[in-house]
Amino acid sequence: MRLLKENLLLQFSVVSFIVLATFAVSLATILTNKIRSDAINNLAEEAIGASSGRLLNAITPADLELPMTGERYDRFHQFVRQNIASDRTARVKLWATDGTVIYSNDPAGVGEKFPTKEILLKSLRGETAVEIKMPTDAENAREMYLGTLMEVYTPVVFPGDTEIKGAFEIYQYYLPTAQRISSMQLWVFGSVGLGFLVIYASLVSIVWRGWRMTVGQRNRLSSLNTELEDRVQELGQRTTAVEATNAELEAFCYSVSHDLRTPLRSIDGFSQALLEDYGEKLDAPGKEYVARVRTASQRMGQLIDDLLGLSRMTRNKMQVEEVNLSEIARTVAAELKERQSQRQVESVIAPDLVVKGDGKLLRIALENLLGNAWKFTSKQSHPRIEFGVTQSEGKPAYFVRDNGAGFDMAYAGKLFGAFQRLHQANEFEGTGIGLATVQRIIHRHGGKVWAEGAVGQGATFYFTL
């Protein structure tokens, strides 16, 4: 049972087998029932056609007054033999309304009278009645040796009259029809069963190949991810010049990104196909496992984008100009509010904080700082974010302050390294690149960045230019 819960391929195999088998059995049952119904209807319609057509035209109301005998019997019996009897017809009878046998192609039965049974009464009420049975009652004493029969009763109503004068009864041999039905049923079940096995084997084969590819690429992605984090940590610990470090990081990111994106696309594509095509067949744990694969691949894609952006950041020459940080902060806050309209966050932004710097890079820095503040105040009943300026060592120190989750100051020295996260706030996901990007931008402007905070009491991020 545990293996079934943890193995998505096995879950698909079991679920698809049950679903397809149920469908195949249902389809075969419907088809065989239709075949049986059609065969019985055809046999009954043959008898009904003979009764309401040729037989009715061969008698008169006077023929139903007394049992047929002598020349009258011989003449009608000859008509029946020539026009009605066949290898499918076992017996032909004509009944009076009181239950007297007016005619039977077994002469010994003519003139017998029996209590009127329900199926004959139904016919005498104007309905056509059909019954399949092994004849065992007193009325059928002369037909017991004929095997299972289909009895078809039709009312006798002469043209221009509405009164029912009697009933025709035609006995049809049922065994040949039953044999044909059985043969067709075996053929249907065999054909549907073979089709089911072919479809099931094809589906399992396709999903198995996809599963193997997905597992292999997931393992490769995990290995590459571990290698990537180790290499970036190694690069972050080097004390060489900033330009040399950036060049090495950029070269590494470009060399790895292509190998990473190829399995990522396959993993994301196969997991999406599994959810879309077979989602209804998966139980909750199965859907969760596939969703986790998709989430991990998408996060890895975002990590690649962030790394490439971080590595390119120091390659281009800065465009230094006057930049109004307050306007940038207001724009970013408005965009955050628009994207997350379900949250009402109070934003307090100091006016007209104008500096010299690269506007595009400073906007990226504020997007990361304000985005983090917005994210880490999600559990506050009255979330508040503030952007302003203070003094530090005789220089303006700009800050972004929030009243959110905060952090332990023991982590303060690690916040701006690549892949660092606030572990006590693990409900927030990210790539761990944002604050490293902020630090690189501020260092390019000749400033520094630091943070202060306490768990549950918010955080403040400072930077100078």
C-alpha cells in the first residue's frame, strides 16, 4: 500500500486498468444486450407479421365460433403449412376468447379448452405479448418435447371492426436464436477485451517511458542544482577583485544555464501533461507529487534568470543621473498593490529623496527591498511599510522598514549572500538572489547595505550611496 501511495507510475497503472476495464465490461455488456434484444425482436416481428397479415386474411369471424374440424380444418391447415410454417416455427394456434383452441397444427390439440392465462388475456385486451420459456404447464403438454420456445400472442381484430374476436399464438424455436446470441456475445467480449489490453498496454508504455525520462532528468537537475549552489558559494567566498568575480560568475552561469533549461522544460512539460491528461485519474497524493515537480522546475527556472541577471549587472556601464528615489518607491509600491489587490498594506514614503546614480539599477534594488517587506508582512493585521532617510556616519542612509516577521540578528551577516533565506520564515519561497542583487547594486554605487531586526518585530534594511 505504501508503494502504491509513493509511486505515481504504479498509481496510474492501477487506476487506468480499473477505469479501462470497467469501461470495456460496460461496453461489451451493452453491445451483447443490444444483440440479444435485436435477435429476439426480429424473431417476434416475424411471428407478428405472419399473424397480423397472412393468417388474419385467411379466416373470418365465423371461423372463431367453433373448433375447426373436417374439410374446414384441412383447408386452413394446408394454408398454414404453405404460408406460415418454417423451420423456425414449432406450433401455430388460434384461440377463441373463452380459452378454446380453435386451430392447432397439432390436430390432437384442437378443441381443448384451458383457463385463460395472463399472457393470453393480455393479447385479448388488444396487446401483443411475447414470452420465452420451457413449456411445462397443462396448456403446453403437447409442446414439452420441443425445448425452449418463444410464444408470440397477437389479437385477432378484423378490418373495419374494433372488437377482439380471439388471438393467434405462434411458437418459435428459441435454441437457434440463443446459439447465435451466445456466439455474438463471445465475439463481442473477445474483441472488446483485446482492444482494452492493446489500449492499456500502449498507455502504460507511453507513461512508463515518460516517467523514466522525468525521473532521470529530475535526478540530473538535483545534481546540477547542488553543483550550482556549491560553485556559487565558492565564488561568493573569494576575495579577488569584484570585476574578476563577476566575470567568472557570468561565464559559469551561461555555461550551466543551457544544460539546466533543457531538462527543466521536459520536466515541466511532462508534469503538466500528466496533470492535464490524467489528473482526474490521480488521487490527491499523486496530484501533489506532480505539482511539486512542476513547482520545483519553475523555481529552478526563476533561479537561472536571477543568476543571469546578477552576473550581467556589473558588465554594463552605469548611467549616472539624478534619480528621485521617492518616485521610484511610490511606483513600485503601487505595482505591488495592483498585483496583490487582496492585501491592504499601508505605504509611507518620504518625499523628494533625490540622489545621483543609475536609475534602472536603483529601481531593481528598491523592487527587491520593498517586495521583501511586502512579502514578510503578510501575517500582520495592519501591515505597514516605510521608505525614508536617516543619518549614518554623517551620510544619508536610506531605509525600507516593515512591521513583519523580522529575523534573528544572528543571521544578519548572511542575509546578503547568494541563496540565503530567513529560515524561521520558511512559509515564504524565493530564489535567495534578491538581497545579493541589492548588495551588488549598492556596492557599484560606492555605498554599503546592512539590516537590523528582531523576530516578530519587523526588519529595517539600510543603504548608502
